[in-house]
Amino acid sequence: MEKKSDFRCVECSFPIKSLYIQYSPGNIRLMKCGNCKKVADEYIECEVMIILIDLILHKPKAYRHLFYNMFTRDILDFECLMWKLLLGFLMLDSYRIWVLNVNDSESISLMSFAAVLRFSGKVLIDVVLGNFLFMSVVLIGSAKFLMNTSVGVLECKDTVLTMLVSSYFKIFLIAMMVWEFPSSMIIMIDMFVLSSNTVALKVIANSATIRCFGVCFAAHAVKFFVSEWLRKLHLS
């Protein structure tokens, strides 16, 4: 039988002990939810591409499969996954800020070595400070407006992981490294990240969409204003 854990039905988020029964290798029977009577997790038999498509379409059940039935502590090296995602998140965000602050590719090549170091330091401060405040707003907002309870260390880690994973649209910034896109493309990516963060937070907090959107929007707004303040400080 499938390992026991805190699995959830992807349809109604009702806790379930097991997702399937395995009779022999390759021969399984999906379990049904005791609450909604539907198959608890149909994504078990789906290809990864189907899951990715449903994530892009912002289907809540795809996010439930990801956070409750895939990213469980007894299946993955949670700490290792967290650090890898955080590193990738910060690297992509660094490139995002770099593009927004450099109008053309020649301006960097014309800078002196000292100027490049100063600019890189500004980007680093922007990334660290902006994302620290971003995560702080998400954690405080989740505790006060969504969960209405004190948030422990495990809940904080789960929320941070949720924000990191649901920011997967940032990976499209890699395309801007290969092909020439206008910097306005970053705004579209940011909007997709905001909407994805909202759906993901709604899934783990089990709260109203408008509340989750408010928390995510506030976090992104704080990060934006910090970035703008640092940019003006750098230009002055």
C-alpha cells in the first residue's frame, strides 16, 4: 500500500491516508476521497507535461497535487529543495533587476570595473532586501489575514516554499538571455507570478481568493517600491 502521510484530495483538499493501492509493479488502483467521493489524485497517472499545463492554467487541484502529494517531507529532501529553489529564485531575480536597470547591453561594457562592481552591489542589495521584505509581508499577511493564528517554523518554511515554487514563471527570464525581448516583457512575467502566487497561497491557506490576492499584491508592491527607491538612490 502507498506510504502514509498527510495527503490531500486535489478536488476538495480533504485529508486522505493513501492515494492509491499497489497490487503489483505498474498495477495500482487510485483511491477515492471520503468527502467528495471523487478520485483523490488523478495526477498520479498523468504525464508531467499535463501537470505543468494545469499549473500554467492556474488550476487549484494541480497546486494541491504539487504541494500536498508531491512536496511532502517524507518523500523529498525538504531542506535541500528549499535551498536549491531559493538560489534559482534569487539568480533569476538578479537578472530581472539587472535588465530593468540597464537600458542597453552596451552601457555595461562602457562602464569601468569599479562602476560594474558598484552596480552589481546595488543589484545584490536590491535582491536581498526586496525579497526579504517580500517574504516578510507574505508570512505576516498569511498569519494575520489568512490563517488567523500564530505561524510556526514549519508553517513558515511551507509558505516560503510555496512562494518559491509558484514563482516558476520567472524561468521564462532565461529566454530573455537568449532572444531579444523588450524589458516590458518582465512586467507580463511579474503579473503571471503574482497570479500564480495567489492561487498557491489560496491552496495552502484555504482562504478566499481576494484575501490571498491582497497579501500577494501587498508583498509585490513593497518589493517594487523598495526596488524603485534603490534605483533612484543609485541614480542620484
